[in-house]
Amino acid sequence: MNISEAEFFRQLTMHTCCSLETEKALFECFSYIKQYIPADEMALSYFDEETSETVKFASATKEGGELCDIRFKLSPQERAAFLNPEVLPDLTINNRPGGDPFGEKLLMTSYGSTDISILFLRLRSEGVLQGGLVLKADGIDRFTDEHMRLFALLKDPWAIVMTNNRQYMELVRLKEILADDNQYLYKELQDFRGGEIVGAKNGLRQVTMLAGQVASLNSPVLLLGETGVGKEVIASSIHNNSDRKDGPFIKVNCGAIPDTLIDSELFGHEKGAFTGATSQKRGRFERADGGTIFLDEIGELPLQAQVRLLRVIQDRTFERVGGSEPIKVDIRITAATHRDLVEMVEQGSFREDLYYRLNVFPIRIPPLRHRKSDITELTHYFIHKKAVELGRHQVPELAPGADRKLVSHHWPGNVRELENAVERALITSRGAYLEFSDLAGPDATASPATEVILEPARSLKLDDANYRHIESVMAMTEGRVEGPGGAADLLGLNPGTLRARMRKLGMPFGRRVKG
């Protein structure tokens, strides 16, 4: 059947532009040109620079058009040959492709057969390679030079289609990432506690001073302290006062993720990486790109995940589960734990090299019982916060004597226990005053200093015990070394001797404490 080039070009352009959906446009074009060129399938492909793969992403047969994702990995030599127009011209006719080892592998991957004839057309836009158009006919010696001449007319219309399609696919990908991140961050905001640090000028003065020193840097920070002392609030403050404050702040509770899912949660996974992986998933590290990742309860991280975390800290790269391509991220790592990591290293349950990578700038947060001056301020803060959450229109006040009861309580659960006590008091008390009647009474025989001595030690080393003891007394005196009621006076030491011991233990004091 004879047709002029002008009419053929006009008709195929109309069929190509009939739909914005690539697979439908491909089917309409295929249905038209098969009247003039023998064809059993027409396919669109592109070359993925990042993975060095040819990707067949759309095809059309007499049954219709469909999107697909058939990939063929190229070796460095195959890549060089594939992209070299002198080896593989932009317009190629190959009626017996099975004789070429490279072509044979490619055809078997894409079509499952080598007993075929191929017309291949590279698609370029402004000199930039966008992809390729392939016309396949079953059997050998099916195409002629006349067929190739007509097929070449598809170059410009389909180069435009490919350019628009690639841009559209990128927009869809970015939209999906944005929607994914918005959904994730919305869930994070549901339980975000805010960045206010109650006690920053009193019991947490030294902590906030250290946090302020390191905030503007990219150094890893290790937050140490008992459960419930507010490590997450300090981590949030470090992020909010850093140059990364406009980036994401991603929180991970390492102890709340099952061992079997920890790799996928932290580093993501590729589609088909394991049963149930029906789509690609970005992990927490990838979400934290440009911001901070907070690894809470780092001591609960399995050894296998510790190895991968070490690589992220060293190289800022990782692979998704089931993937092979490295993903580079720009992140700041903040970690926290209530466990004794030194003891875990000695027991072999925490990697020594990871410990030293994380322990660049440790900040120890004192328990609430060692910063009694913060309890009343924290109580008032939680009363107002919880009253709003519970819909109490009138904010109640502390009953006479309640503040003394609160201050004298031991608070083994620290700030978290105090917050829960306030919420419980607001629920049970409908009057104008909060009684806190369920709290245990004061222990008249125990002083703060006695509590430190009797507290179960996590380490039997004398320097560690001295550090904790001096730290608790310094917290009681709000950093004051000299004078009546100062730390030296309470410890029965000369102020110069105390300063010398603190210097030896690496403890800040004086103006560095006061900021």
C-alpha cells in the first residue's frame, strides 16, 4: 500500500497526539502504521543514567497499549556501545538480531525471542537523548528500506512525546514524594511536644548551654539520661537552633521497631525486596535529608543495623533493602539512650566503633530529683498544657501544700511521670485546686545527696561514681562552687580541690556553666 511521506506524517502525528496517556497514544500510532509496515509490537524505552539500565516502559500490540517496567542492566562495555551512534546508529534496521550476543541478551529480556526483525529509532530533543522507539515483527527479514524510511518519520513527534512524558513522570514522582512526606510529617506533628525547655535557666542550665554550643555544628550529639528526662526536647532544641532548622526533624524510636523491620524503616526498601513490599519505600534516613535524624533508644538497635548505621555516619551513603545503588544524604545525627553504652560495648551488644562515632559530644541530662528547682515550673507548664488538651475552660491552681508534696516526691519516671501526674490530677479533680493526693508522701530520711549514694550504679568505676555524685550536687547548687551552701561546702572540700577534681573528670564549671 503506497502513501506519500507528507500524508503518512500527518496521520501518524494525529494518532500520536490523540491522548495524553502514553500507552493509548502508542496503541493508536501502532494501529495506524501497521497498515504500511509489518509489525507485531511497538515499544518505548529510555536509558536510566543512574542505574545504567535500558527501561522498556510502554508497549502496544493488537490487543492494546500498556505501561510496563522491563529493565536490562548494561555492563560498562555494553553501555559504551549502546550509547555510541557509530556502533548503534540512531536509525537501525536489523532483520536477524539473534546473531549478536549483546542483541540476543537484550531481545530475550524484552521479548523472550530472537527470531524477530527489529526497527530501532533513537529519540532526541535539542540534541539530548530522550529514549528509543522499537518496532518488532515476528520472523526474520521482515523489514525493507522503504519501511525504515517511513519509520524514520516518527522521530520528531515521538521525541516530543518522550520529552513531555519524562517531565511528567518526574512531576508525578516528586508529587508522590511530597504527598508521602506530608502524610508522614503530619503524623509526626500529631505528637510533637514543641521546643520549649522548662528549666533552661535553672536545673537544665548546663544542658542548654552545651546544647547551644553544639547546635550550629554538624557534629553527632549523644544525649544520656534516665527514661523520661526530656532527651527528645533537647534534641528538638538542638535542631531548631541549627542551620538545619528549615529541614526535617525525623524521630526514630529504635526500641519500638521489630528487628525484622528495622532495616526497612531506617533505610527503605525497593519494590519486591521481600514479601509485602508492593512498592518502593523511602526510609527515615532518606526523609531526613537536609535535616536531622533523632535516634532515640539507640542502645536497642540490633547489631546488624548498627553496621549499616556506622556506614551512614562515615560515608553519608546507604542502599535501600533490595537495592544496589548507593543513596547519598546530608543529615545530622542525634542519638539518645538511658542505657550504659560503655557496659554494652564490653558485653559485645553494642559496637565499639559506633559508640566512638556517636560519642563525639555527649550531653548528660540530670534526673528530675536532682533538679528540684524545676518541678514547680514544670508543674505549672503541664497544668496549662493539659488543661487545653482536656478542654478545661478554667485552669485550676495548686492546692496549699501541693507544691511541697511535688518537690519531695522521688519521681523515678522523671518529667514524663510528672506530666502524667498532672493529667491524672486534672481528670480526677473537678474543683479549683489540684491536690495530687495519690503521690507518695515525702521521705523525711532521705536527702538529695543520700539519694545519689544509694542510687544503683550503672558503672563500678570510681571516676564514674564521683562524676555522678559531683554532678548531682552541682545541680542542687545550680552550678555554684564556693560560699555557704555551695557544692564545695556540701561536699566538705576546698573549692580549689573541687575544681581540680572536676577538671580531671572533664566537668565544666564556673562561667562555662553559667553561660
